[in-house]
Amino acid sequence: MKRIIAILCIASLALGITSTALAYTAETTPNYFFAGERYGISNIDTNGEIFVGINQNKIAVSRDFENWEVLHELDDVTAVQYLQGRFCAFTKGYTYVSSDGATWNKVENNLTLIPQNEYIIKNNGSVVLFARDENYANAGTYQTFDGITWKRVQNIPDGIWMSHVNGMIMFESTGYMRGFYYSETGEEFTHLTIDGYDESYGGFNLEFNGNEYTVCDFWRSGDSEPGYLYRSADLKEWPTERIPRNDTVNLNNPNGHYININGEWHALSQNGYDWVYKDGGWQQGQYHGMTGLIEYSPDDSVIPNQAYVYYNFTDYGIFAWSTNNNSAFIKNNGEMLQYNGQERNISSFFVKDGKFIGQNWSLEGQWESENGKDWIKTNTKDDYGSYHRSVKSNNGSSDLESEIIERGSWRYHEDNKEITAVLTENGGSTKKIFYEGTKSSDCVTVFGGNGYYIMGNDEGRYWLSRDGITRDEYIEFPDSTTNLYANDKYFFCSTQSGILHIGEMSQFEGLPSDNAVKVRLGDEYLSFEISPVIDRSRTLVSARFLFEKMGAKVGWNDEKKAAYIHFGENFDNYIEVAIGSNTALVNGEEKPLDCPAQLINEKTMLPLRFIAEEMGYTVNYDANTKTAEVTDAD
């Protein structure tokens, strides 16, 4: 494991004063995806042995369709296709190519627009897709055989939906260029003329049922009326007949797909049912329930995934994905790999007894791991309690426990208080801590080990602390929605797409010692977002957090670049301190300052002793503990 790199990050915006805060970029092992959370991978293609897809614009690779590695070190791509014996991952301007999924070479392409992977289709070794610029001001349909050289298709409406029909690429248009069009490669499309069909109505579907082409049109009739069926064996002659509506098969459903699997034509409907065309009609197929994994419902009374079903066709079979994380891969030889991703879709993580625990709320499944990478399913089911919030931990010399606040709809109310915590030394003494910047949080997450704590808030910001109070050292992770989990040896970061980073806690060893000043107001310690700093033997502190807890009202005049502290029984006393000034106004009287106010990392930092004593408080500094003790003089 590489050591993390320390970068001095917080600088004064006014006088160049730099705080002691350090920012850390965690260098971790490659990303890991946990079980069913691979649903975040789309646009998958395969050569039959290696699977390559896209996760958050990064290339994802798998050899078993189960475990995926995301190649974050490579630049963003939009789509992946297997062409001419190699994988091509491409976007505007460049294409990554690989023959084995492990080594990727970046080459320039001539694609000047951004490809849209929801409008991509491959047939006869060619890929056709819709591409556009950022503002949709320019768009078009493009075709390629190698993923590098692209040619714009001229006679096709921009952004049209295309499909496979009996070895052809086809589209239908109800606007510009109304009607059906077909092509073998996507280089040029031919208009399909259907005798007796009025193209001005639109709302049709064309499929091939194994013996003949059919076009079903129900738009010209009521919901319960028969529709029109056009039939052709050669795309030239189209006898017409009236047919009853068949909602079970969903032949009139534009989100259903028709595909040849091992010589049979199957209708894969939007709700996950499979129908095969035999003996002049549609019968239930062997791949029934391929997305929903539920019992057959002949009257469609159970529709598990009607909101969204995504099919990804490859030269080797069909991928079917559903909103509840179930999936299936049907090979062209008819073999079906079915996966219940919902069973292992972990909804919540927590740390207990040095182990990472992942649980599925709906199915009550539980998984455990020692290192965040290797997971084992157990037969136990722990009570969540407060463990999933990870609000208590030990750094070797003390316990730190954060409170939990159930704020409900008032979570962001201005009267909310900062989260507090209790620090208990091994000897038994306790300290109460207030954390600045936690008014919108429900708790402060706490992980400990090897002489320090890792803490965080609900906004996904984490900091390193040796004493549970000061937080000079922030940990920067690449995703703003990161959730962190740690035991005494490992930590991992997760998002909705799965586990992104796994690291060893030992990489934090050997960091600079903590020299930050602590502030105690009465019996309570204050944990500042920007820790107090020493300048000219004077302690500067974040103005609003401390002085409002001392009963004052703090304001800011942007024109004067000055802070105002109003205090007293009726707030009729005030102190005005301008950034960079060597004097302050106290009720209008000018008084000298030993150290001027400063802006540090956009925080107004004011001289603690001067303002506290003007407000009637006493300040003592304990050099042994580096603590400024503020007490009420009364």
C-alpha cells in the first residue's frame, strides 16, 4: 500500500497566513464492486469470455460477469463495443482499444460529437449510434466498423431509435421521414413501403417472427378494438388483416424486443416475460421472468419492472437488466445465466467487532468482511441499532461517542444545534465536545485506531483527528457522495454504485504530530472546522462558532470587510474588527490589537483574548495541553 501524500492546503485569503491543516489524497487499491451493486454498469459487450462495460464513464472489466474492476486511471468514455476482434471504448475525440481487457491503448478518432449509449446498435460488424454536442445544437447518426473511423449517416433523422430485425438495422419515424427504414450496416437506409399502411398515423412496430415480417398497428382503434396486422415474407407484398389486441404478449409495446435465440424468435416484453412464436402463435418461452424472477402471471396482474427494463444485445447473446438489480445473460446457444442481484444488493454498511457488515433491508441478507474486499454471506442477522451510524470508536487511548439527533423535517432549521460528543479517556475522565458545521447532520461518524480518529459528517466530508477535538487534517476522496467505513486495519469508501476504494489504516501512520490549539468554553471543548492558529503569540479563532456560543450575535459587513460582535443583555454593545486592521472599535472607541483579524480558508479568524475579555470573559492558556480556557468572569 502506498503512503498517502500530504499536501498543505489551507491558506489565508488575506495576509498569506497558512493554517496547520493538511489535506490528504488517499492512494488506495483498485476499485471493487460488491455483488449485486454491479447494476451501475451499463453498455456491456463481450467476446464470450471477457465482459466490458461502462460505470460512471469509466471502463469496467469482468471475466465472470460477477466481479468487476473499474479502470479509474483511464479517461472517461461513453460507450463500449467489441469490433474486429478487440474491445473499443470510445467517446468524442478518442477511443481506447484492448484485445484482452487488461491493456488499453488510447488512439484518436474522428468523432466530433458525444456518442449517446442509449442510441447504439451493432449489426454485421458495424456500430451505428446517435451523437450530439453538449447543448444539442448539433447532432447526427454515425457509423463505424472499427470504433475509430466514423462516418455520418446522411439519410436518417437525428436521434431516432433503432433496432435489430432479422439481421437488419431498422428504425421507424413518426415525424420527419415517416415510415420504416432498414439497412444491413447502417451506412445507408432504404425506405420500406407497406401496401395499405398509412404512415401518417405512426405508433407501429415491426418484427420478424421466424417465418414472416409483421407490423402491428393499434393506434387507429380504441383500447378494446382489434388492430391491423400487416404480414410479409419478403418485405415487398403486405397482405392486411384485422387482429385482436394481445396485451399479454405486448406485441404493441415499443419497449419489448424481438430476437433470434438458437433459431427461435422470442418476444421479450417490458415486464420481463418471454414469449416464443410457434405454430402460428405466441407461447410462453423458457426465459420467462428473466428480469423479475417471479412466478408467472398469465393475466399480467404482477408487473415487477414495468418502469424500466434495459436490454443490451451483443454478438454473443442478450443482457437483460431490471430496476431491482436482477439480471440475465442469454447466450446465443440458448444457455441462460440468471442472477438475483437483489439478494446481494447491500443497502447499508456498518462496523461491529472489527468486521465490516453489509445488510439488505428488504431480504434480510447479511454479508461480512475483514478487509472490505472479500465478503462472506452469513446466516446471522444483526440488529442495526446505532452500529450502522458508527458513532463510537476507540483510538487506543480514549473512546469518542457522538450523539444521534433525529431531526425529521426540521433537519435544516436555523435553530438546530451542533452535534456534540463525549470523549472518555482510558483513565475515566470525560470531555464534552461541540462540533462546528454539523447543524444539518444527524451525527458525527467516528472510526478509530492507531492513535487517531477518522470522523465525518452527513455531507461526506471526513477529517483526521488525534484527540477527537481538533480536525486539521482533511481526507479528500474522489467522489462527493462517499460514505466511509473503517475498522482498526482497513477502510473503504462506497457510493450508490458500490465500493469504490479500499485502503489500509496504516497509511495514516507517521503523519505530523498535532500542534493545533484547543479551545474550552467552560467545561465544553469546541471542535472548529478551521482549527485555531497562533500568530504573534495570539490565538485566532473562527468568529461565529465561538462567540455565538458565548451569547453574542455575529455579523459581517462585506463592504468594510469587517466582523461585528453584538453582546450584552440587549445586544447594545458591539465590537467591530476589520480584516487586516491593527485596531478595533469597541462601542465606537478605537483600541489597538496585538494581532489583526484574518481570513483563512474563507473563515473570519478573530483574536480570541481581546474579544473575549471585552465581552467580560477570562482567558487562560495552558501551554502543557495547548488549550485556551475561556470562562465567564462572573
